[in-house]
Amino acid sequence: MESKRQQKFASLLQQDLAAVFQRDLPHLFPGLPPGISTIRVSPDLGVARIYLSSLLANTGPALLELVRDNSKEIRQALAKRIRKQVRIIPELVFFLDDSAEYAAHMDAVLGKLDIPAETPEDSSDPKTTDGKGPARPKLFADEDE
């Protein structure tokens, strides 16, 4: 569980990194800049784990390599934006966010399942005696229904 301080710092980083990708360093990303899906910050705010997502299909690994190769330039551009708001500019560690691909994979797997439709005779509750409602439990042995 992240502290409120970590969450606020991650939010600040997310906004400013998006601005860096779109405005300060557009020459790095021909086409669409990467999306920032999540940022996790260490408790001392010294390391930021940034999860990137690509809107273009099959560009994830190439995008990740491009960002990692230019991480020094990205960190310097980020430092220009946030240097008066924070004490330490965090080390940026980039990862590829594959949650969208995983969700699509799980959707495909669930779509392939062959689940038979429920028949009317299966729909009655096994605890009911006449199908009108749940049966009352017998509290005493001599009790009649």
C-alpha cells in the first residue's frame, strides 16, 4: 500500500512525464507518444517505476527500448519541469504495461469456453420441495409440514 505522499508524487510525475513526452521531446516518438498507465514510487521517492502502454499494436518492445535508450534525456527534461517542486529527481525505471494485452487474452479464452445454457429443470433450487421457495428446516422430529 502506497502512502498518500507516494500517491501525490506519482500523480505529479505522471502529469509532468506526459507533458515531457508530448511537448518537450516529441522528436523521440514519431507518431503517438507512449501512454503512462501507472507509476509506482519507492518510499524514499528516489525511484519511480513507470509502466508504459502503446496505443499502436506490436510496438511495445521497440517503444520500451527507445525510452530506455533515452532515459537520461527524459529525466533531464522532467527535472526542468519539477525541480522547484521536489528535492530529489527520481531515477526513472521503465516497464511495458501488458495489462491490456492480458485482458484481451483472457477475453478470448473466456469466449472459447463452451458453457451449456441452463435448462428449466436445472434452475430450481435443490433445497426447495415444491419449487415455490426454500423449504423450512425441521426443528423438532414430530413437526409436520
